[in-house]
Amino acid sequence: MYNVVFRTSIKYSTFNAIVWVPFRDMKSFDEQYNEKMRGIYKVMERGVSNERAAELCSVADATLVIVVPKLREIQPR
């Protein structure tokens, strides 16, 4: 599992939310992190342990969102 922690960066979504998404591996992440995703989700850290991802998601000043499989729905078909 290749954990990536993102922070949302657009105002019409849950702005400043922290999102933890597990990918199969780094190659899978690289293939899915396209231009559209880059406009919405900024990588905070990638390739982190579950513990580190949980730590990043526990920041008090951000909205907490953990493991969002719907992130993959914005992938081009």
C-alpha cells in the first residue's frame, strides 16, 4: 500500500480538508494523480505509513477526512 495525504485547495469543496488515500503502489498513484486532481488536491506527503497519515489527518485547524475512495472518481474515463 502506498499512502498519500492530500490537502484540498479549492474553495467550492471542503477547503483545507486533509485527505488520506491508499494507492496500490507509487506507479498507481503517478498514473492517477492527473492535472484535474492537481487542481483540487495538493500532496502533503506520500509514501507514508498509516501512523504518519493518521498524524497528518489529526491537525486541529483542518477539516478531517480519512480514506476517501471517491477521489478516484474524478479520473478520466
